[in-house]
Amino acid sequence: MLDDKTTIRELKEKVKAFCEERDWDKFHNAKELAIGIVTEASELLEHFRFKSEEQVDELFENDLKRKELTEELADVLYFLLRLAQRYDIDLTTELEEKIKKNNKRYSVEKAKGSNKKYTELD
């Protein structure tokens, strides 16, 4: 699997090279990239709309539907990486800090085994 071998920096560089070859920097400001993230995430969400948990699981078992889902995930990742690359955001550092913050907010003692949704734990 490439996930085991590829760094976030390498992914950012691939996205950067792809965009620079096409002279897209002029179109990729923070607002447009954030819109791209939301748009692509909405396209991902559309696959799950009005589906039961069982139906969603079936989507991942169907090769064609799974491919459609993974392409939408890749689109979201592309825009996220591009935004981070354009504005020099270290995603690993930011994720580590967010996990630490959420670890305090949703401690294992507070959250594990609870019947409450994470939004109700605050």
C-alpha cells in the first residue's frame, strides 16, 4: 500500500506540481480551495443520503460504487492538501495538536462506553 510509504509532504508536492504545470495558482486562493473541499465533501455525502447503515456498507462492497466513493475521497484530499500546501500548513502538527485538544475534551473516562454522542459529552 502506498499509504505506508508516502508522506504528506510528498502528496503536497505532487499536488503542487500538478497545479503549477497547469498554471492554476491564480485560481487557488484560500476561499476557492475551501469551497472545493466543501463541494467535494458534499459529493461524497450524496452517496450516503437516505441510506441505512446496511446500505452504506453495501456501497463499499460493490466495486463500482466503492470506486466512486474513493474518487470523492481523493477529491477532498486533493483540495485539503492544496490548501495546506499553498498556505504552508503542517497538517501532521495540526492534527497532533487537535488530537491532544480533543483528548482533554473527550477523555477516555468520559467518552468510552458512553451512550451519548460526542456532541453531548461537552
